[in-house]
Amino acid sequence: MASSAVLTATGIVKTFPGARALDGVDFELRRGEVHALLGENGAGKSTLIKCLTGAYRRDGGRVELDGVPIDPRDPLDAQKLGIGTVYQEVNLLPNLSVAENLFLGRQPRRFGLVAPGEMNRRARALLAGYDMDIDVSAPLASYSVAVQQVIAIARAVDLSGKVLILDEPTASLDAQEVRMLFRIVRDLQAKGLGIVFITHFFEQVYAISDRITVLRNGRLVGTRETAQLPRKDLVTMMLGHELHATEKAADTHVENAGPVRYAFHGLGKTGKIKPFDLEIRQGEVVGMAGLLGSGRTETAELLFGVETADSGTCEREGERLSLASPRAAIARGFGFCPEDRKVDGIIGDLSVRENIALALQARRGWMRPLSRKEQDALADRYIKALDIRTTDREKPIRLLSGGNQQKAILARWLATNPEFLILDEPTRGIDVGAHAEIIRLIESLCAQGMSLLVISSELDELVAYSHRVIVLRDREHVAELVGGDVTTENIVEAIAGQDRRRAS
Amino acid sequence: MTLKTALASATVLAACLFGSAHAADMTVGFSQIGSESGWRAAETTLTKQQAEKRGIDLKFADAQQKQENQIKAVRSFIAQGVDAILIAPVVATGWDEVLTEAKDAKIPVVLLDRTVDAPKDLYLTAVTSDLVHEGNVAGKWLVDTVAGKPCNVVELQGTTGSSPAIDRKKGFEQALKGHDNLKIVRSQTGDFTRTKGKEVMESFLKAEGGGKNICALYAHNDDMAVGAIQAIKEAGLKPGKDILVVSIDAVPDIFQAMAAGEANATVELTPNMAGPAFDALAAYKKDGKEPPKWIQTESKLYTQKDDPKAVYEQKKGLGY
Amino acid sequence: MSGAKALGWRLLPQIVALVAILLLIWLSFPGFFTVEMQNGRLYGSLIDVMNRGAPVALLAVGMTLVIATRGIDLSVGAVMAICGAVAASSSVRGDPLVVTLAMSLGIGLLCGLWNGVLVAFLNIQPIVATLVLMVAGRGIAQLITEGAILTFNDPGLIFIGSGSVFGLPMPVVLWLVFGIAVALIVRRTALGLMIEATGVNRRAAMLSGIQAPAFLMSAYMLSGLCAALAGLVVTADIRGADANNAGLWLELDAILAVVVGGNSLLGGRFSIIASLIGAMIIQSVNTGILLSGFPPEFNLIIKAAIIVLILLIQSPRMSHLAAFAKPAGPAAPAVGMQKDKTIERTAP
């Protein structure tokens, strides 16, 4: 089979300050195959792609194209060698015409001047190969994203012609557009191109790909034939759990969960998450599982009022609530630790003290400031209680490690004494010690009667502390596992789409 | 506001009634730069008045500081077949083409207040003031007034590098040449504004022993002088007596200061550029007499003896 | 108190720069520090610096808060012209002083509201949003004054420009009182924290329950109010509204004052007092140039050279070098990021 390989990468290593993004990853792409590259956030997919296309220089390993070692300096160089890339956000020039975009930098010339007639003719000919008959002199921006996507592919294939990398090309397309794109991908496949396909949509992986490579934490988990890989196994590969079926002592939890505190009915938003029902009891931890892009964060953002739902109602102990903004949610006792700590959580330049006091202060309003003494006391209390490691409370929070930043944000919410805390990936990217502490904290908060909704990709963790687990797939709540059913195996099965149990 | 509207409509009415009698005389198109300063507004007002006085049918176009608007206006004047065109050009270059069109249509063009970089045969004449001469008149007045006594002069220049600042400085220095009793001790830019005039004068006063060493102030425009007068007063000195004040432009506010004895003299940059232009045009139309290529307007000196109060009242309504 | 000490460290570079410049001027003009009473008011070059620096100092107060929200307000110069014109026309009409002042300040707030709506609710980039009023504002002012300098004689209005309180010129009293009052308000309430949080990370602030749009709006409205005050000062100073020139290019001086004050254009940590010192540094340079007697062609070059020097001295690299000279303690050098000098907390 080696002869059919068009692109071979062996032992690719890429190190960033403080992190090894790729650790000896192997990857092989064959002529005429569609190869899906999968992995959760931070698995190393985009780093690998960037190393292949020259956007990053690799620190170690070997890349061969048609058996010849290559070391592209930049994407342009890779393109010349034969590796073309199309990104989710089409990186063409929207105000230039379709033809100009196709031939940018290599316009046909006559007597040294660009010959528009010739260029348009060639552009039409090129797009005819994709069954596209459009006005090539119209600006790119006048076409839909799907058409732009095809134009980007046409340009990339025309320029490179050996390897085509599609980085989440379908993320913003509708079903029909996806079908059109897939037809084109199959045509190119038939012409012998090697195609790397990155996506979060399982259906599409199984619909189009011949083989699947899964990365996790910068390491290669494995490469399999798509036809011989059950979905369940794929989920396991991505989430990294051997199926040792963690059964849990669920009964204890169920008993100490109190009455229903919050009830959400038919909450949904078009394009974000399908309407769902959700009830949360006092002193209950509800886990939320699903792959990246399955609608977990979207659910949390609807609950917390970051996004406004276009359908559905919320009740707190029978009383209707309006969750029009985070501020409204906070006023009703909600708290939310977002997934992307750096972007949505910390206020980097402000001190640990100020970051901790922020939500409480915001709730009190600017007219009723916490005195410096109160802020100091608050900060000191949580620095001690959560063991936030910092030289002093006046240190800018951006200088703290990820785990300590996470604990500070938890402290920010605990300071508001919430009734309902939403934690989105609370343990991601933090060290082992902090990890365990946060899990202990979740359990103790629950024991104190707080209601929690915890989103996590760490299934073992979810199983360990959740009374119930909601499973999401393709922006829909697809399953609810309760009590004894809360096992990693069941979660994986639900994620993979073999719904066995749907809670009534 | 209503009074103004009423007045305006009355003027229009008057123009219709009396203008029609002379309509056969002359139709003149006037492409004005805009209304960026009080002086410009006064020029517009006076041009309209002068036209009315002579029974000229004036077609007015405001270019809002844009040459392309001026060129458009001139072309439309040509299309309407006016008898003559007045242009107050916003810039000096880029006029050759449209001036040639006017020449081909045999329509004489008179430039007002500024000249252009174009062959001289493309326009009939240019009516402008002589900036160097203005400075010179101001300087002569000061030389005559101090009459040989030693006198330290401070100078408030216009915006650095602008032609009025360069020329008014030059003219003033020429007038002072050979009179060693007069010495320019400080010279700074006041950007032609009151605020800067006041600020710079404050520093002059501090730098020259609280103003005791200063005998006269020469400002390149009246606005800076008005600001400087306030600074002198706030320093506890009497402008017009302790420090002589001479400036250029003759805007209404300086006459108020002169009436109060706080300013001594100003040299007029007349906003009446149209009067001489109409006269030249009339003569040219009547017996084909070509005027000189440059008609210099009078740089009239006003002092406290010229009944500043009356001049103020007279100038007030011109839109300065 | 550690707070006062932190504030001292924060302001040190600005104070050093100001003192250095004042000494430099004194060397070339020995009468510089002479201040005497004249007609019941203090009189001297030092007073001139404080008096002439008033418009920029007032603008810098609002600009500091706007910049803290990671914004910028280019319209303040034009708003000055509008508010000055409004005050002058109201005074000429014979309105009572209270009405004149209320109208002028109200229009300033309204201009700020306009900018705030564009930035906070329509999410237009601040530089573009405020450019609109920067360009249009002067035209509006010219419409009000009908192109001429609108002069007035109301002694109350004139007092704002050239009156004096306890010997200090009124503009000086205005910026000192107003600047310190705003500095106290933002630090004694949680306003400062909210604005800083919004500036550093608007989304995270919003997710913490901060009404980011409201605080953005309030920053731009305060900036509008400051511009109105500055407009009143310059208008009252020359007893006339000069729509063409009032506040011309002062937005740039105000931004410069904030930067010279050690505040980052990237938003976040801010100090109003530092910006006020920044404004005084800029005015000292201006006044120094006027006193020096250099030909005016050199004005801008000298000013630019001095300001480059100040910014150089304040740059993070220089403060790293200086850090070795600092005693150990709360001001220990922070790990290398671009905003080292702003790390020290400005005390409430």
C-alpha cells in the first residue's frame, strides 16, 4: 500500500512554550481517498494541518510527498508543492470577482496587462468542471458561503492538485449544500486527489470518509478504516476511555437530591440548539456530555441568557423567569464558568482580588461598592478555601496557571452564593492536583444544596459526580441517563447514536 | 429668524423688480469657494450687493471648498451663456481646461482674491490684495507713530508656512528697515486664532519683563490681536496705550476694540473684490478695453481717528 | 497606607517627567517659577501652564475613561466647538447664565450619548464611530455661529474663562475640582472596576453580570461632558465662539495626555490623576517653547522630540531597567508583559 500513499508524515513533533502540541504523530494519506481527521479541542488537529501546510515549522519528524521529503516554509510553498487548503472561513477576497479570486497572482496577461476576457473564459472553464455555471465577473461576496467554498476548492485544486485539506468546510452549510460539496469531493477523489477532511459532524464522517485518524492530546490514537469502525469505538477513541464500564453508586446521590428547583420547557434557538426540556433539582448535579459542536455550550449559553432563546420558558419553583441577559440570570441566582477561560472568563489585567469580587460587585451595582477591606477578606477567604496559588491577591490573574485561574473564576461565582451553577469544562487544561480539587468542590457544593450543571468531555468525571447525564448530539438533546444507567459505556453509546435508553 | 427671511425675500423681490430692467446689461456667474470664514461670508454679501447696485444679474454657486464643484459651476455658467464669470479659486492648479472652455465660448473670466497657475491669456484679470503691501502699510503706520523713539515690537505670525504669514511678515519688516529704533524682539505663530493669539501674547508678556519691555504688537490678523488684547488687559496693562496694537484684515470686532481705545490701527483686506471686477468687466464689454492682468485692491489703513464705531456698525451686517 | 504608596509608584514616571521639563524650562527662562499676586489673582508662567492646559486636562479626564474601555473619542475637539457655539449663541440671545450653561453641558452629554450608542449598541469601532462626529461636529458648530466668531459680553460666562477663585484662574479651578472629583467617584464607587473590566475583556465582564454597554455609554457621555466644559473654557477665554478653531486638534493632545500619563491605549487599568499630569506635561512643553523664543518653524519638532523622549523613558523596557533600582516590595518587577507599569494598583 505504501506506493499509493501521496502524503506521509512520520513522528511529527511540535512544541510550544510550555506545551507539546504534537508528540510523534504519524499520518498517511492515500491517493484517491477521503481521510477524516478527528479529535476534540486541543487534540492537535489544526497543529498537524499547520505543520503539513507550512503554517508552522515542525520541530521534528518527516513529511514525504510522493516519496520525496518536503519541508514547506509557508502555505504558499506547500501549495506549489501540491498541498492546498480550504478553511471554514473562506480566505478569499470578497470584493474581487470570482474569476479574479480564482486567478489572483497568476492572471492571464496580454502585452503585460491583465486580460479580463481571457481570465473570465478560463474561470468559466475551470468551474464547469465542478458543474458550476455562474457569472464569474460578479464579486465573490455576492455568492453563498457554499459557492464560495467551492470556488476556494477549485482554486486550491487548480493550484496544488495532489492533496486537498478541508478544514471544517461544512460548519456553516445546510444539508443540500453539504450534498453539493460532497459530490465535488467525490469527483476530486475519483481524480486521484488525496483529501483530508476535518469536521465535528459524525454523520458526515461516515458519509464521506474512507479512513479515520483520531488524535488526542497531541498524540495519535489510531487510524482505522471507516467501514470497520463502529461509532461507539470512534467516540471511545476520541474521548479516551477504555470501556471498563464505570458503574457508580448512584443510589446515594439520587436520594439526597431535593425537589425540582428549575424547570426549562422547550427552550431552543434556531441554528444553535433544538428545543429541549430540562429540570434541575436542589442539590443535584446534572452532567452534560457530547462531542465538541454537539450543542453543549449552546445549551449553557441559553440557560444563562448569553444567547436569547427564541422558544421555550423557564421556571423557578413554579415561578416564571425571564433570562434575557446574564445579568438577569445572575439576579436569579445563576452562575456560569465558561469553557474558554481566557476569552470568556478571566479579566487578565485585573488582580486576583478584583476577579473574585467582580460578579458580586456587578450584582450589587456600581453605586454600592465593596470596600477594599471587604474585597480583601473575600479574596483571602477563597484563595484559602480553594487553595488558589498566587504570591498575593494583587497579582494580575493572567500570570496565574490555568488551574488557579479556573479556581479564581469558581470563587467569583461562589462569592455570589448562587443557587444554580453552570460549569462548562471546569477541568480542561488544568493540572492533576487542581483537577481533583475541583471535583471535590463540585461534590461538596452539591451536598450543600446547590444545583449544578456540569459540561465535560471527561466521561469518568461526569459519571463520578452526576446524578443524571444529558447526552447531546448534532445540536440536540438526545438522551438522558439516570441513576444506575449513568455509565461511561452508556454515555459513549448515546453519543455515538445508538440510543438505547431515552429517559421518559 | 423670521426677520431675516423677510429681509431675504424682500431682497429677492427687489432684485426681480429692479434687476429685470437691467437684465439685458450683464449676467455674471460667481463661483465662490464656500463660507469657511467671516471674511468669505462678507465677500459673498458684498459681491451680491455690488451686483445689485449695478443691475447685474448674478448667478451664485457655493463650491463648499471643492474644486470639482467650482469646475462644474463654471461649466454650467458657460452652458447658460453668461456674459462673464467670477471665480474665487479654492486651489491654484488644475484650471487650464475649464478656463480654455470659457475662452473658447468667449466668456471673460475674472479671478477674485486668489490667483491660479494657468497661462495669463486664459483669464481677463485677477482682483487680489497685495499681502506684502498690507504688512508694509502696518509697518509704516508704526514707524510714523513711534516717531523715532526706541520701540520693542512683538509679532504674532499667522499659521507657519501660509502665504499671508510669510508675506505680511515680509512687508512689515521692509517698512521697518532703516528704522533702528524699532526692533522685533519676539515673533511666534498664533495660528490666526484668538485662543492662540491670547496664549502666545501671555508668554510674550512673561518673557519680556511682564510686558514693560514691549512697546508695540503687530498681529498678522485681527483675531489674534483681539485675543492678545485680552492677555494684555489680564496682565494689568492698557492695550492701545502701554502697548500699541496694529493688525491686518479690518474685521468688525477690531473696530470695537479701537472704539474702546484698546487697538490702534488695522489694515483692511477688503471683502469688496467684486466692485473693481465689475468695473473692469463693464469697461471691457463697453469698448473692449483690456484691464491689466492684476488689479490690486486698496489696503486701507484705519486708525482710532476714523470713527471706528461707525465702521463697526457698517461692517457688522456683512456676515463677518 | 499601601494604597497611597502604590499610587505614588504609579505616578512616579509622570511626576519625574513633569519636574524634569519644568526644570529644563527654568534653565532657559529663569523667571519661570516666579508667581506673584496681580489684581487679586496669581500671575506667572507656572499659572499660565495650568491655565492654558485646562482644556486638554478636562478632555483627558473623559478620554482616560473612554480609553480604559478600549475605545477612543476623536470627536471631543468638535464637541468643544459645538458646545462653545451653543453657549455663545444662548448668551447672545440673552438667556440667563444657568440656562446657557445647562444647554451647553446638555449638548455635550448628548454628543457623548450619540457616540456611546454607536459604540455600545451598534458595535461600531470607536475610532470610526467618533470620527463621524469629529467631521460633522465642526460643521454643526459653524451652522450655529453662521460661520462667524460669535462674541458675547455676559460677565458670568466670561468668568469661566478669565475669572479667578482664591487667586487661581477659573479654568484651573475647574479642571482640578472636576478631575479630582471624577477620580474620586470612579475609585470610591465600583465604576472604575466595571470600566476596567469592560475594557480588558468585554465578554467576560458581560458574563460576570456587568452591563458593559451601560458603562461604555457612561464613559462616552462623560467624555462629552468634559468636552463641553473644555468648550466653555476656550469660548469664555476669548469671549467668543470660534467654530473653526475652537478645540481644533485638541482630541489628539488629549489622547497624548492619556498616553503620556502611562495609560495603555489597549484599555484596562487607568489613572485619571496620571492623565492630568500628562496634560500638564504637554502644556509645559507648549509654554516652554513659547517662552524659549525659538522661531515658530521649530515648535512642532521640539514638541515631538520631547514627547518621544518622555514616552521612551516610560516604555516597558526602560522600566525594566529602572526596576533594578527600585527597592524590593510591592512594586517588584512583574513578569514581562507590555503593561508592567500599569500593574500597580491605582489606589481608590
